[in-house]
Amino acid sequence: MTTATHVTGLTCVVCAKTYSPDEVDYVCPDHGDEGILDVGYNYEAVASNLTKKALEADRDQTMWRYRAVLPIAPDAPVPPLTVGGTPLYDAPRLAGAVGVGGLWVKDEGRQPTASLKDRASAMAVVKAQERGASIVTTASTGNAAAALSGLAASVGQANVIFVPASAPEAKIAQLLAYGSTVALVDGSYTDAFELCMAAAAEYGWYNRNTGYNPYMTEGKKTVALEIYEQLGWEAPDAIFVSVGDGSIIGGVHKGAKDALALGLVDHTPRIFGIQAAGSDFLVQAYEGGEDVLTKPPIAANTVADSISADLPRDRVKAMAAVRDTGGAYLRVSDDEILAAIPTLARGSGVFAEPAGAAAYAGVVKAVDRNLIDSHDKVVVIATGSGLKDVASAMKAVGATGTTPMRVAPTLDSLREALANN
């Protein structure tokens, strides 16, 4: 197996034992599925290749511009779809509305399959082909599934996807359009995850699952590196990200640690994890000082399907992201999440699905609780496009009283409608 030049090993987040990449496939043998691994790098060696000057000269604007600090070989082929390089929008009206020094929105809805999960799935496809896998599999509430489906289609990689039968129709449509083998599971995300895990073990499929495959964090961390670079390597004071399984926030934290270790930034932002009130496992653990490894699952139920998780699979990294940076976990209601969709869209032009809008709702909550100061510069990661869940978007705008005018094809009808609007 070809390995990345600068990877030093994979360290268990439970026992801190380190393995070489050739020793383990996914998790620490001593801790089974809970023994999630963290990829380590020789930062001194990476720093000689990954410099601000080198990045300025690099015409590749995708996530692969950070290849020197990714767990792939320098010459590893990557999928042809443009993953990464998503815009970071300055949103001064939103900053003024909530009362912060500056607010930027990272629009991950601009990815090939319209969510941040493309970053992880691009990595999964590279690692799967590195191993010569015949089939790649994942379980998902929709976005990770669509991401793997699309990235796999771009290179002709066979894949099997497990999603709850309750997933939004738009997300299921993506899977079928890409030609994936789709299993709609009559049950929760946890049921889909467990079935996928069992199938991967039974058939020897390459397992892309978040909170199990250590390389998924490495793909997702590139969003943080992009944010810092787009801000001129001036790290913001805080980053807000919605949390379900915990892999994205873990990736944001890993990117922050990489950037600091490489001397690209001079501080690490506080990371705020935002969960729906109906799927608040990590908020409960944070508030109660509970051990996330022993805390039992909850019964998750939220309109934000992308962050609905009974038991966050990457919960150790997810909790560390907040505790290590002095951030916090906050819960927001479904009503607050839905209200944030049109607010975010009208204040920045970014149309986010419920999970993405939840991060902005979290900023409002943090300001109300005096966790963010008026001079702070914050970044909101909008993790997926609003087109992923049109039904929720329509419900959200309906609550604002915004409805279309119905007119006859005449100017008189239009004048009357405008006068009454």
C-alpha cells in the first residue's frame, strides 16, 4: 500500500497507542469500534512544503492544495470533481444584526453534491482505490451518502449506500441518479449505520463511515485550512458548526491544530458545536460533564436530518474540539433552525439546509448568552445547500409570511397585486 510521505502514525483517541498505517485498517484493535484513530504528521517536514508562499503560487484551488498534510501519496490520483475551494462570504448585515465585529459564511453548498461531506468522500475514494477496493460503502442520513455516490461515480467506483427510509426525497434522488446501489433502511440512522458496518465486515467492502474511518476527518479538516487562508491567515475568534455524528467539528479542530503546528496562524479559534434540541447528545454531555464513551444513546428527532444522531460516532473528537479550544456546545430548537434559513439567505445570499442554518442560529444563541463579544470575528459553516430539503425551506419561509403573488398575465393584475402585497 502506498502511504503519504509525512504521516507518522495513527493514534487511538481512547488509549493513545500509536500504530503505523499498515498495522490497522480503521480502529484501535484494543478498543474496537470506539477506538477511533487520529492521523499524525511530521509537521517539520510538512512545513517545508506547505508554506504561504507555495500556496499563493499554487493554481490548484481544490482541497488537494493541502496535499502535503493529507494522508495520501504525493502522486496519488484524485477524483476529477472540484472538491473544495468553496467561497467564504463577508456578511456585514448579519454581523450587525447579531452584534459581532465580523461574520463570514463558508458556503459548502457549492460542493459537487452540495455539502461539506464531499471533502470526506473524496478522501474515501482515494483511499479505497489505493487499497484496490471493489466496493465502497457508507451509512448516512443523506449528505455523506450523496457525497460518496457522486465522487464514486466520477471515477467509476462501485458503492453501496445505506440510508434511513425517512431521508428527504431530494437526497435519495441524488443517490439513484449517480447509479449507487441503495438500501433504504426501515429504521433510524443508527440502524442504517449498524447494518452498514455489519455488511462491510461480511463482504469486505471499504468502509467510509464517519467516526470509524480515521481518514474522513482528514478530508473534512480542509474546510478549516481554507477558511484561514481566505481570511489571509488571520484565524477568526470563533467558528460555528452544526454537529450530528461529530466528524465535521472534529475535522475543523484538526485543521486548526494543523495550521497552528505549521505556523500558518498564531492562535486557534474557539469552536462552537451547535446541536438541535431534539438531537443534543453532545450538549447534554458537555453541560453535565459526562463521559461520551459511556453515555447511553438518546432518541434523536429533529427537522435537521443531517445532524440527527442517537449516538454521535465521532463523539470523542467532537467533544475535544470544543473543550480544547474554549468553545461550547449549544442547543437550538427546530423553530430557531427553520427561522435561521431565510435569515441567513436574506442576510448573506447563502441558502442553507436546516443543518447548515443551525450554525447561524447558534451564533444568535451564543451572543444572547454573552459567549461572544461585540468585537469578535466569527465564521459560520453552512454545511449543505437548502436545495437538499426544499420542504423544510418552504415551511421556514411560510413562517415568515412570505408567499408568492398570483397574478394574471396583465399589468393591471400586477399593479393590483403589488399594491396589496
